[in-house]
Amino acid sequence: MDFVIDLDLDFRLFSNIFDEPITKKDELCCDNMDLKMVDGGHLTCMSCGIVNMDKEYFFTDIFDGRGIVKYIQPYKRCVYFRQKINMINAITFYPNNPKILYFIECNRGKQFRSINRLKKLMKQANLNIYYKYIYSIYYAITGNRLVTISQKETVLYCQQFIKIERYFLKHNMRKNLYSYNVILYMLMKYYSNPTYNKIILPFNKNKLRKIVSSIAVATLTV
């Protein structure tokens, strides 16, 4: 029988296995450090996903003879959410794939009415699997960055994303979290980032907007 450990538990419950106290000062981490013990003994910031690899503390669930522990890890979704922001912000660039490079060179200098037009061209060029890099491809072709998200905003959005994630888990809403693009769209709109309307939304965007908005009201206003 497997047991689930709730990562919301205070990490000081494991203080008896630490050789020295843990300090909340790490210049490589964010401004809202929230350390938790995950992945079989790694201190991880739940806000930004930074892992302290210098120290490892191993422990097992004494009720599991196989030494297998399951974790509820909202921070992993947050790390992916941060990666999504970097892609949309054209910080994370497309891979040096010959097909992508050729496509960019053939279209360099073009200006598109919307990013959806570029999406259609990518589909025609059989580049569907590279849709997640569409913002950096757009930037390479046009020289314009569609979405601008500052580092400060990124930290804020990740903090609020964790609140949404915890609400989602607490209420057992469904297996998979709702569209990351819709969540980012709502956060950018909520915090008055004028480029929020450049986020590509799924076909069922109206339904998802209502759901995510209701979650946002329950989490962001507390």
C-alpha cells in the first residue's frame, strides 16, 4: 500500500535529521522562498523550483516495505508554468532545427496580422510539433516580441499559480490542470499586463475563462 505525503507539511518536522539549521537565504532563489522536502530528500523551493543539490537528506516511509514514497508536487507544474512563460516571452528560443531555420529564412521580414496567421503557415510547413516555440519564431521573423513579461511579473505569476494549483488539488476538480495559456492570460489580465490579449487560447476558451476566473476569485483575492 502506497502512502501520499502532503508537501504542505512544515519541513521542520524533519529537523531531527538535519545536521545544521536551514536558512531562507539563497541569492539564486526567488524573493518568496518556500522550502519543502521532495524527491526523496531534496530541499526544493515551491515558488520557483530551485533545488538545493548540495545537501541531500534521505528518508523512507516506514509503512512501505519497498521504500516507495509518492509525492504531491505542485511545484513541478509551477516549473512547467515558468517554462511556458519563458517560451511565450521569447526568452526560451526554438531549437536549431534545419526545418525551422529554413522556414524562418523564407519568411523573414514578414509582418503578420496575428500570431494565428503564423500558426497556419507553420501547419502548412508541417511544423505543428514546434507550436510551443511559436513566439520565438514570430520574434525571429518579425523582430517584434508579442508578449512582454518582466522577471518581477514572472515571480508574481508563479506565486499565484501555486495558489491556483493548491485550490485545484484541494477540491479534486479533475485529473489535469486547466490550460496553462488560459491561466497565464487571466493572471496577466488581472495584473493589467497590456499584452495579455496576445496569448494563444484553446478553442473552448470561453468555458475555460469562466472556470479559471472563478478559481482566481477564490484564490487571488485572499
